[in-house]
Amino acid sequence: MHKIILKKGKDKAARQLHPWVFSGAIAGYEGNPSDGEVVSVADWSGDFVGYGIYNGQSRVAVRLMEWDEAAVPDEPWWRVRIGKAIAARKHLMGSSDTDALRLVFAEADFLPGLVVDYYAGFISIQVHSAGVERMKRVIVDELSQLLRPRGIYERSDANARAHEGLPVVNGSLSGGQPPGWVEVKENGIRYEVNIAEGQKSGFYCDQRENRLLTARYAEGRRVLDCFCYSGGFTLNALAHGAQEVVSVDSSALAIEALQKNVSLNGFDNNRHTAVQGDVNKQLRAFADAGERFDLIILDPPKYAPSRAGLEKAARAYKDLNRRGLLLLGRGGLLATFSCSAAMDMATFKQVLAWAALDAGREIQFIRQFAQPEDHPIRASFPEGEYLKGLLCRVV
């Protein structure tokens, strides 16, 4: 096995079980590792630190996955790790009202670059690292043996693959093509999910608990759901007695899925309006028309892909939330989210405070939202905590 030698003093984070070794921390090599190969990492004095996946094209040159020198990450190691990740979520898979969840969450499950989602018997995987690409055959085989799925589909179209020097790959890996739409349940609500063409792996399981928590405030209220995608917050609000829900998304496919889901659950179409359009422009149009809402949900895409983009992202989050607050009166509620790992909760609260000040509103933070247990956060890898949210009340 090829060996990576770290610069003096650059082994501290790795010894504290942080999985990322940046290229600038590397002093030299013993051998000539290829991208995606498992390597041994040693400190300046030559002492073992861990095993990881190497990629010379990435700023994160090594993604550590094992710190026990006797536990070499070979094929059986991968199979055991996948089994452990699935076993940890077994109680969620047995739920009678939910059959859509995450089974493997990359670094959080010691499998950097691998994401596996489960949708009512179908599996959707994302491969974000060269090392996982090499082990894809083993991964598919193990998932097939453990879960006997109706099919396994790959959605490896994320930007992360470009950083690893990997091409976009979408297609069936086992069991043939999935049907155009797959029906799943979440919190007892039915959804049609498009695994082959939907965003990410087809659905956003990470907001499962937050959708339900937010919906408990919807009864009798006029609700605005922005960046609604296939209607997670919309459907939960309708199920919990919202007087009216207006849903906005720029994607025609998202609006199509949303309308399917409203009908699938038998909700009254007179209580729901779908709007395809840019959210920021639509918020301005609502303000110009004098529209008002009682509960607004803002669940935008990632604005800060890295810390380098945090300042620009903070301005975007502030402007978006300012526009939302302008549509709320006293007692109105704003459920607002960030999926940018680079933005921590303290910074997000400050952004909301600035937005409220610019909107001429005083707000209280009455609830904090986070990602659910199938998206765990390793204590040694705080970057895994990406989803955060706040429920704000205008006073």
C-alpha cells in the first residue's frame, strides 16, 4: 500500500478523527498512489495515523475512513461498514407511515463520498469520490444482498464529482429502470418521487421532521411555501388544516410533482395554488400586490458551497428573509432554513436579525430546526451538520 507522509504538526486533526487531509498538509509520498486508491497515512515521524482514499485532483487529497491499523479497508471492510449504517436505521425502515429515508450518509457513516437513499423498495445512490467509484460493484452487491431492492439507480450528477475528476453518471445499476414515478410515504403523507429526473437523489428526506414540526403551526393560517419542490411543507400544512397554501418553485418538474401529490392525497385544490417562477421575483410581486401571509416557509438551495462564499451567501440569505418578513404582520411566523454547512447557527441567527432590522420587524426565535437522525453528525466532523432552521415570530 502506498503511504502519504504528513508535514510536521499537520497530523493533529487526523488523530482527532477528522476525515479530511488537505493537499497542503502533505509532505511527501512513499510510492505513487492513483486517484481512488486506499493509502496509508503517517505522521512526520512515520507513525501510523489512518487509512483513507487518495485523490490528487482534489483539494481534500485524502478522505480518512479507518484509524485502526489492523482494519485495512478491503472489500469485507466496505461490506461491514454498509451493514452497520443500514442496521443503525433499521428502526426507521420499519415505520408504517414512512418509507423514504437515508441509509448511508458519507463521512458520518465512515464511507466518504457515498450517499444511499431508500424509496419504497428502490435505492438511489450518489457516488462523490473516486474511491467509492472503484468499489461501486461491491457496494451494489452488498445493498442487493441486504435489502433485496426493487432496483438500484445511480444519480451521481453532483458538483462534487467534478472536483474528483469524475464524469456525471446517471443510470440503472440493478433491477432495470425505475418507473417514472415511485410512490413513497413520509409522516403518513403520500408522494410521487421521480428518482431518475428529480433533484438530488429524487427527494429531500432531510426535512422530514421539520415539515411535520412546521405544519403544527399551519392550522387556520394562510401559508406561503417557497422553493416548494414536490410539496413537502405544502402537503403537511394542508394535512394540518391550513386555510390556504401558495407554493412557489422555479422548476416545472417540481410543480408537476407537487400537483400530482396534492391530488394523490385528496386535498382540496381550492385551498392550494401552485406558482412556477423565481422565488425572489415572486416575493417582490406579492409585496407590490399587497399580499399578506400568516406562515411563510423559505427552504432555498445551498447558497454557500464553501466558507469562501459565506459573505456573499449571507447577503443572499438576508435579502431573501427580508422579503419574506415584509409579507408578515404581527404574530406572523417565518420558518426559514439554510442547507449551507459553512453557515453555522449563530451566523444564521445574525443574518435573520439583520433581515428583520431592514424589514422594520422585530422577531423572536421560538424554535430551532436540524437534520434528522438518518443524517447523523459525527462529533469529529462538524462539517456534517449542514441543515439548520429557525422558526421566527413577528412581535
